[in-house]
Amino acid sequence: MGTIGDYLAGLAPDQRAALQRVVDVAMRVAPEAEEGTSYGMPALRLDGRPLIGVTASARHLSLFPFSPAVVEAVTPELDGFSLSKGTIRFTSDHALPEDVVERVVRLRRAELET
């Protein structure tokens, strides 16, 4: 798998736009992050370690902060979204709030820097 850009290029326009928005917010918070892969999915990485991953499926889009603790920390802000231990699911029509994406990236970054 290539870069996040390569992955997004193969998606439907609405999926691509929604995931690009997540990536853009993450890059504002962590501008030194690099595109790559982690656990077989497109990801942003800091110092070679996974910061966030993004994927699209037929029914939803996913943000992976690679941390159950980060998902748990933002759970109160995600009423109406589907969550699991390490995944935040959303759709193009029900996008993640930018402030939540920022918080996810900040929390994950703090984990990586400790």
C-alpha cells in the first residue's frame, strides 16, 4: 500500500473528502507526521510509530488512533458515533467534529512522546 493520498484516490468522492478532512486536521496538529502504513492500513506516523490510521468500507469510515485509551478519552464527545476498543466509525454524512479529531491526535501524540 502506498501513501494516504494513493489510498484516498481510489475512494468515492464523498469518502475521499471526509477522510482527507481527518488527515488535514491531523497534519495541522502534527505537521511533522509522515504518511505511511501501520497494521496494513494507511496511516500517519511520528518517528516511525503510528499516530492515526484511516480506512473506508462500504458502510462507514474509520479513524484508528491505535490506542484504546484515546478512544475512551473522547467517547463522551462522540454520542451517536459507533465506537470500539480502538476505532471510531463515522460516515461522510455524519463526519467527526474537527475538535474531536484534534483532541484524538493530541492525545495520541502525547502517548507517543512519553
